[in-house]
Amino acid sequence: MKRINIAYWIITALFSAFMIFSSVGGIMLHPDAVTMLHEHLGYPNYFIQWLSVIKVIGAIAILLPFVPARVKEWAYFGFFMDLATGMYSFIAVGDPVAGWAPMTLFIAVLVVAYVLHHKRSGGVVA
């Protein structure tokens, strides 16, 4: 159980840090984020900021131990939808495989974090 806890916290902390780090540019509407998300993918600026704030809230939710399991479940689902939709957006605008394939790595890390979350909480992953 100790190894599962250590693995869970390492994977979850790294994933959360990535989600928070990737949100900073969107919250502040940094020109690079606007160029990629608004001009390249077509997302409206208000949606970029909203999505970025929600990602930070989700990252905090999966890190804090006192957050109810149901809230964590929704956060994991929201992250999956964010990453899968982002990957699809890159595919839809015609980006090459090299442009969207790395998203599968982040989805894989998310899945590992989710499975470890269930193992340490005694839940069953269906």
C-alpha cells in the first residue's frame, strides 16, 4: 500500500503541475496561448480563460485529500474530456500526427493517476 501511495502522489503531483502550468497562459491570455488556442484552433478567448480556471480548480481538487471522492471523479473526467477534446481539435484543424500525438502521453498519465487513486482508496475501477 505504501508503494501505491508514493506512486499516486508522484504521478498526481506531476499531472496536476502540468495542468496548472498549462493553464497560466490561458488565464492571462498570453499571446502564445491566444495564437495557438484562438487563432489556430478557433477557441474564443472567454472560453480559453474559463477552461484554464477550471483546470486549476480540478488540479487542486485531485491534490487535496479532504476533497470528496465524487468531486475527484468529476475532476478526472473533466481532465480526460479536456485532453481528448484538445487532441481532437488539433486533428480537426489538420495538424500532423506529431502535433497531437504527445497528448496521448498526458492521457496515459491521467489514466495511471486515476487507477492509482482507486487503488489507494479501495475503489474498483470499472
